[in-house]
Amino acid sequence: MNLAVTVIQIVAPVFLLGAIGFGWVRMGFEYHVDFVTRLGINLAVPALVFTALMKSPVDPQALGALTLAAIVAHVAIGLLLAIGLWFAGLSLRTFLAPMTFGNTGNLGLPLALLSFGQAGLGYGVVILAVTSILSFSIGV
């Protein structure tokens, strides 16, 4: 029972916001996707990263080791995928970035929080930050 309540506490805000958005559009109000996307990427995600790292009970040395591990993992996955795509005759430009950089934000952070608590969220935010930096620099 306790696990069910925990899951509901984590996913309920997502469903609530989805319902609000659905109702908003259904009532005929405009929904500017570009504005919401920019607001999320330029304000909400950096604020989430900052607050999660400030509240995280994780040792800073562990965060440094995780950052290095995330970078090495992304590079290794990218190299393996590049070799696989080359052998398959598929376009690296089309497939490599989306296959290398997963959805560590929307999916990964709630799962990290659910599975490992506040410390897991801190680790998840580090992986999100590494993924975002690599995706928006090398991935583009």
C-alpha cells in the first residue's frame, strides 16, 4: 500500500498538469508550444538541476565520479552505435544522437526519485545535466 501511495504522489502531478493542458486547449485557449518549450529548457530545467543539487545529500566526490562515469558511458554508447549504424548502412547524422541521448529528464528523474529517494534524484539530475550538455553541444 505504501508503494502505491508513493507512486501516486510522484505521477499525480504529471497527470494533473496533462489534464490542465488538455482542458486548456479543449476550451479553445491558445497553447504556444514554442513558448512552453523555451520556458522549460531555459528556466525550469536549470532551476531543477540547481535546486536538486543543492538539496541532494550526496557526497560531492560521488557526484564528480558519476559525472565522469556518465561522460564515459555516453562516449562508449556513441562509439558502439556509430559502428553498428555504419555496418547497417544507416545515416549517422539521422540516428546517432537520438539513439545515444535518452530521455533522462521526463522519464529518468521520476524513476530515480521513486526508486532511490532524494539521493537518487540528485544522481539523476547529474546524469540529466551531462546528457543535456552533450546532447546540445556534440549531439546537435
